[in-house]
Amino acid sequence: MAKSFAFFALLVSVVCFSSLLDLAQANKEKFHVEGKIYCDPCRLEFENRLSTPLPGATVVLECKYENNETVTFKSKEVVTDQNGHYNIEAEGDHPEEENCKVTALKSSHPECNDPMSGMESDRIVLTKNMGVRSKSRFVNSLGFMPKQVTNDQCKIVVAELAENDKKDD
């Protein structure tokens, strides 16, 4: 009888311990944040057909509480690949009270290094409690632009956009 009680106690202990391990793993939720950095040679401040990817640009992901600016997570700085793409692994589940955003820190292109006003960062939701099952999160493209328009084709792009806008009216 004592042996069966000891075995039962051991079995309950193992189940409880494994539950605690599962709980600890839940706090270590991991998300994969993906995005792209580009250069807008036309200074339109949005991606267009003349935009080019920016390899070697630097981005960072940071989460902080909205009410007191306390940082809850900050990734290492990540550099974009040859296609301007980046992947950041984010650890932890960050509820709605936390503001998580990816920021384009610096451009690798000496002539295309002016951050777009209001477009240097984008907010991202990093919680499993928002109905999204996937661990992948996608950020809107972020970009830089030159100090001046650098492509003669930009006038054509602007004219095309104006023409398309007239068609929509």
C-alpha cells in the first residue's frame, strides 16, 4: 500500500511539474516579425514602381507600456538582406496595453537616408489573444528617401498617379 501511495504521489508530482513547465513556456511565446525597407527616389513617401529595396538598413523592434513608457521588450538591431527584407524574433506575449513597433533606424545608402516623416515606424500586435493563430507578423514597408528627387522617371510616375486618380472620380 505504501509503495502504491508513493508511486501515486510521484505521478502527481510529475504531472504538476510538467504543468509548471508548460506555464513557463507559455510566457516565452515567440513571434516572427517580417518586413521590408525601401528607398523612394521620388520623395512621394509611399512605395511606388520606382522604389528599390534597401539592403543593409537597420531596424529594431521595441515594446513598451503605453501609460508609462516602460520598455518590456527590445530586440537586437537587425540588418536587412539584399532584398531589403528583415526578420526579427520577438519573445513574449505582449497584450494590448503594450505598444510594439518596428522602427527603421538607419539607411545603408548614403544618398537615400532621409527618414519618411511619420513613416519611420509601424505598430505591430504581438499577442496570441487577438484571434491570429500564426506566429508570423507582417509589418508595412518602411522607407527612406533622398534629400532631393533623384530619378527623372518620377514625373512620369506622378502623372500616372494623377491620371489614375481622375479615373477613380
